[in-house]
Amino acid sequence: MHSAPPVGIHCIDGGHDRWWLVGWLAASLAAFGVSLLWCGLHWPWDNAAMRVARALSPALCLLLSAAGLHRAWHITRQGWQLRWDGQCWWWHLPAQVLDADAGQVRVAVDLGGWLLLHFRPDPVSMRRRGTSAGTWLTASHTRYPSEWHLLRCAVYSPRPAAPAMPAATHHPGVSCPATAPDER
């Protein structure tokens, strides 16, 4: 079986991610509200440890949401490129063209004309960057009409069994991670 043909999407201005950021902000505010409600429902507080835990719960929720929102906004403002070369996925920010990360892309949400994708770098890229964090990306048919069909084929097609070397030449010695069918 053949893999999907190469495809790349370039998000230069990040404009299509605004709704993702609005959704993230709404979910963050909802989580903050729920934790405040939880604190209010458990009034009066039994002991000092519970008072501290319940007081810090909304603050921690708000802090984690703000950190995630900041990262998503930063990536959105900078733009990014996601590329499938026929064997491997590559992702990078505009300033890192020669330092792209190889990895896997999984579809988290598919609404037909809109995809929420999760890019997870391979172990070599994780060690090089010093992080194991993946990146959430959005793509829509209205934003990428000419690449949409190829992108959907690439995210849902089977991966090659074991590539000998990456198709991209800017990463000598880095091979694409072998992906089992259930890991897509």
C-alpha cells in the first residue's frame, strides 16, 4: 500500500487560529468558573489545609489556562509550517526552516471542513529541543482549499513501514519515527 503524496500547509499570519484561541479562552474561563463554584459549594472549610487547597484551585486553573493560551497565541502569531514528505511529518516555525522537527500527526477533532491536529515530535527532536511537548494545530478547508484534500489523505493514510532515511535533506541522521497503525 502506498502512502499519501507530499503536502505542506503554511500558516504565515496565523489568522485561522483565532477561533481556536477564542474556544480555548472560553474553556479556560469555564474551568475557572467551575473551580470557583466548587470552592463556594464547600463552604465552610474544615481545616487550614483544605482552605489553602480550595483557595489555590481556581488560581492554579487560571494559571495553567493562561500558560496554554499564551503558547497557542505565540505559535499563532508567528505562524508555522506542517509538511508531509511522503514518509514523515515535519513541523517548524518560520525562523526554524532548517531546524524542523520530525514527528507524528494525529487527528484529535475532525469536523469535515476543520481539523484539530496534534503534532508530537519524535524522540530525537524531543532531546534536541529539551521538551516532550507536542503542538496543537488547526487547519480548515476555507484556509487551505488547494491543499485540503491532500492534507486529509495524508493524516488518514497508512505510514510507510520503515523508512531508510528521511526524504528531507536538512536533517542528516534523523530518520522518521516508525509509526504503528494504531498510533496514527
